[in-house]
Amino acid sequence: MPVYQEKQLQEISKQFQIYGEILHAETCKIGHINETYSATYDQGGMRIRYIHQKINKYVFKNPTAVMRNLERVSTHLRFKLESMRVPHITRRCLAIIPTRSGKSYYVDRAGDFWRTFVFIEGVHTLETVQSPGQAYQAGYAFGEFQNLLVDLPGGRLHETIPDFHDTRKRFTALQEAIQKDHLNRAQSAAPEIAFALKQEKIVDVILKALAKGKIPERITHNDTKFNNVMLDVVSGEAMCVVDLDTVMPGCALYDFGDMVRTTTSPTLEDELDLSKVKLQMPIFEKLAEGYLATAGKFLNKAERELMAFSGKLITFEIGIRFLTDYLNGDNYFRIHRPGHNLDRCRTQFKLVESIAQQEETMQKIVNKLNGVEVRRRRTTGKTKKR
């Protein structure tokens, strides 16, 4: 967790089109990657909050491309929501505050990239799903996000992290980290390494489908953790999808797979008691129902047939990424204790096992949902069949 530096934030606050005096700011424990602050301003006697965020240049090698994508996507989302006459637009999509010179970002003297967003009030995020209704909201929100971007104009988005979900390259990176083992950590992760290497047969399934054109490239979020959906604190309705740095060309299945990973187990992704880690079928069913209520408008047959499998694949992929980062010295994911990335890896691999045991039933649920037209009731997650 970065330490809040008041002088630095005071300087950053002056660079953006915020009219008022910054009163205080505090760090936000959001995600593993960027440095984020919630800042409160006095504007005409009212206290208004904004988000200041420093982009992690180690992860995002081209911050300018990240911001170009973010501008295009947020502008298009706003346009689509306005055309649908959706109320409370600034609570439904991220609003970028420009700099004094009109740019979407500011580069400080150290060469760091900063951006500012309107703080979305009256919402919260949760690390784990607490009810099937919440799972439905998450599925619906990410499916709607993908659906709204189907017709994004202006050509292909930048790949902000090239080969982000290339599972073969992720697997190869793990093999290289095991071979080099420059920190002598492989022995402490021997059971996890053995498990990972035995799963190689699943690595290329979706990649081959993409290469053959059975599955199309789409605009995807690529980080569909449950805590990237903001829920209204009163109604529980999904309001806004956040953390858009990895929005780029991708595969819809990878997004759904990461939803399965982060919503269907009752634990955090670094749970130490592995006996608690398991896929909950009622949660999966509502997640798939919510997702298909919106993404079902554009998904093809091949995508639908691999939805259950995608949960297993992406959970495995994230597991080997945590394992690779642990072996390489914890350079990518922020850690909060020694061995944190290995703990995360163990949790993912336990969930992989649970999904594998239930995969056939999961796909039967998806097939059933695909065969029934579903109408959504947004605030309850209940449906009517017709």
C-alpha cells in the first residue's frame, strides 16, 4: 500500500480542472496494480470527492495508449447510455476529469502518469459475492459492458498489455521461471509447480478456436473481478464497471471465465484455508443467467459451448501468473506479506479442481439458459421465462 504524500497530492490536484481547495486525501486499497487516492475538495461550501490515480508504468508500458483507450471507451459508453435514456449517467460510467490543458492525463516531473475521475457516490464494491442476486448483477453488468462496446467506432483498440490472456505464453513464462529459479523459490512451491505442469492439455483450447475463427475477437474488459462492479448501496443494483485499463481486443470467454473465478467461490483470492475454496453452483447459475441476459445478444454458438470450460481455464491462468510472479520475485502483483503470491496461486488451483469436478453440470446449466429467452428484473436478479 503506497503512503499518502500530502504535498504530492496538493501539486497533482492543481493540474486538473477541479475548482476548489483540496481538503484531504487517503489511499484506496483498490486492485493490485495502480496507486489510487480518494480526495475531498471544498467547492462552494460543498464537499466533493474525486479519484486521483497514478498509472503503474511497470505493468502498463504505454500509459498514453491506456488513456486513449479509456477516452474512447468511456465516451462511447456515455453516448450509448444517453441514447438509451439511462438516468444518473455519471454513476453508470467513469467520467474523466481533464487537465488544465485539456488532456486526459498529467505527467509529473518524475515522468509518472496521473488521471482523475469523478468519485461515484452511493456505491460500494465487495471482494466476494454474498448472494446469488449479487452474482446476477455482476454477470449482467459485464455482459452489458461488452454489448455496449460491440459497435465502438474508430478501429481496433490498443493492446495495453500485449498477449494478456495468451494462455500458452503464460504457461511458457511459468516454465522459464521454474527453470531459472533465480531466487531459489521453486522448492517451496513444488506441489503447485507439479499441479500446473499437469494441466498443459487445457492451455490451447480457446486459442485454437480463436485461430480457426470459431470464436471472434471482441472488445473485452479483461479484468472482470467482482470488485470491479460498483453496486448501489440501497438497491444492490450494478451501477458501474470500473478499472478499464485492460479494456482492449480480446475474447468474451476470458471475461466470463474471470467472473467465474472471482464470484463463485465464497473466499477471497488469497484464502489460506483451502477447505473453504469451492465453486458454489447456485452462484454460478445466477452469474451465467445475468451474463446471458445481456451478452446473449451477441455471443455465438462456439462461445456459449465453452462458457463452463472458460472458468476453469482462466482460474488456472491466473494461478500460474501468481506462481510465476512468486518465482520471479513479486514484481507484477502488489503483495502485502511474504509468500502472498504463492497463497494466491494455491487458492486458484484449489478452485480449478472444484470447477473441474462440476464442469459438466455447469455447462448443462448454460445450455439450458441458452434455450430459454430470459427477461431481467434489474434490482432483484429474478427472471421471467416467456
